Amino acid sequence: MQITSSDQALVALDAAREAQGLSSREVSRRAGLSTNAYRRAAREHGGVRLSTVLAAAEALGLELRLVAPE
């Protein structure tokens, strides 16, 4: 899946969380984030820290790759 914005990344991460049957509390715990920080990031549009996205992806067993546009 190619993601071109932080909004799309958070939507994809939330879909992965739901598919794995995990609560936002469990993902935030695994990611080392407060539950409030994770939930806030999941509902905000823009301004989300890359470190938050990376931590959530790792907690879900996902790998993010940065790829230069073609």
C-alpha cells in the first residue's frame, strides 16, 4: 500500500489495529505511548509526529518504508 500523507498512514494503522482485534489502549501500550497520545494522533488531521506513526506501526508488527517518488 502506498501512503502519501500522515492522515492516510493513521487510517491504515487504525485499519490494521482493527483487523488484529487490538484496542487502541493495547497498541499504545505496545508502542510506549500514552493512550491519550495515541488516540489524539488517530483522530487528528496533520501535525502527527513521525515518531508516533513509527511507534504505532512497530507495535502492530508493520514496517514503514520511505520511498522517493518516481
